[in-house]
Amino acid sequence: MKFNINNIIEKIPEVVIIGNISNIISNVSPLKDANTESVIWIKRTTIDAIEIIESTKSRTIVISDKVKFDTNEYPEKAFVVTNNPKLTFIRILKEFFIEKRANGIHDTAIINNESIIGNNCSIGPNVVIGKCKIGNNVTIHGNVFIYDNTTIGNNVTINANTTIGSDGYGYERNDLGEFEEFPHVGGVIIGDNVNIGANTAIDRGALGNTIIGDGVKIDNLVHIAHNVEVGDHSAIIANSMIAGSVKLGKQSWIAPSASILNQLTIGKESVIGMGAVVVKNVAEKMTVAGVPAKPLKDFIKIQKFLKENGSK
């Protein structure tokens, strides 16, 4: 596919184009592999932006409006100027380089006759869908299993081998010391504009529902237990574990391999550091780290003390 700068302006009108507007674009590329028809982006915080401009073969560069330079020194290059280069580059990728998915249901998919499937959905091979309600523009990749009593909103993507709505871990010992399972009769509610990674498991609620809010982004290999509530626009990164009945506030960030103990409340806009084990509630807008997790300033103090005194 080939296009020119004017096509970017048509699709992404909020940017400003300066320089050689006749450039042709045919590919995207990392900096080291760029050729004359590549479009590249320079990070907003990059201090060597001018050096990159001078050294790259690319003639079309997405760049921050904070970088000051004279376009006359680079007559062959065009610059897509924006306040967020990465976001603009993402939009160029999605608009010009990502193949639009085909709608439809694969022949090998098994779907309960009582399910309600919205418009413009793509359901891949070997998908199993129980008695569920699924919104519009939903993409479900191969080998996903969705149990009964799951509701999925609009514009949702679920990647391969994910399981949604299986029973959570709930048992009680009887008089013989044997486990008896707590029947799970709740469901899962997934909001709009949610992305769920591959090999992730989201349990149904025990009595109520497990709830995934609008705009939530869940990475690969994440476990979300029964009755969890994930606030809108939160991010949960790979290998994280959210135990039962946790309430995760809006716009929270759960870093890779973090674990959160059951029944805790994580305040909105909080950050759980990589590998942290959270055993207490976390206040709004707080960053915690470590095992067990502590406020970041306390964690840093402890690490400094250990470094200074560890050999004594």
C-alpha cells in the first residue's frame, strides 16, 4: 500500500504537516530499518531528536511539537507535528497498515442457540459461546471459551485461548474434612471498548457478577477471580492475579506479575508496581511496590537502607 502526506491529513486532521508534502509512504519501520518510504516516530522525550532526523533514511517523521528545528535544512523530509507522537503514530498504523478484519462466524464455532450476537462481529475457529449476550463490532479469536451468563459490550476484542465465565475457586470443608464446592451462579459483565489478551481467565461471580468496566485493557496470562470489579479504563498487565472480590478503581495500572489479595479496594488512578504483592487497601492515586507492597517512598527508603547496610 502506498499513500502520501495528504492522506494522513484527511484521516488525522489534528496534526500539522510541514516540509516536503509530496513524499510517498509505503511502510512503517523501527528507526534502524527505515527506508525512504518509511514513516517513523520519534519519542516525545527523545533528547537526540535532531540526530535522528539527520541520520534516518526515512523521509516522513512523526515528531513532537516541542522539538525545534529548521525544516529548510531537510528539504527531502516531511514532518507530522503533534503533541503526542506515539498516539499519532498509532492512529496512522491503524488507519493505513492494519488489515480490516472480516466479519462472520467460523464454521467450527459452537454458539448456543439462545445467544444474542450483535452486528459486525468476527468469531474465530473453535470458539465456544454459551447462553450469552454479545454487542456490536466484537472480535473473538480462536479457541476462546465463553460460559453462560456472560454479557459483552461493543467494540470488544478477546484474544486466543481465553476463558470467560468459568467457576471461581470457592470451597468449604465438610465434617469429614473434605472440600465441597461453592456453586457459582453469577456471571461476567464486560463493558465497551475492552481488550482482553491471550490465555487470560476471568471467573464468573459466585452470586453476583464479575465486572470489567469500559475501556479496560487486559494483557496476556492474567487471572481475574470471582466478583472482581475492574474500574473503567484500567490496565492489567501480563501475569497479574486479581483475587476474589477485589474492587479496582478507575484508571488504575497493575504492572506485570503483581498479585492483589482478595477483598481489597484499590483506589482510582493507583499504580501497583511490577511483582508487588498487595495485602492492604491502596488509596487513590497511590503507587505501591514490593513484597508486601508499600507506598513507593517507603519502598525506596527500605531499598536504600538495605543497600547501605547489607554488607555490615
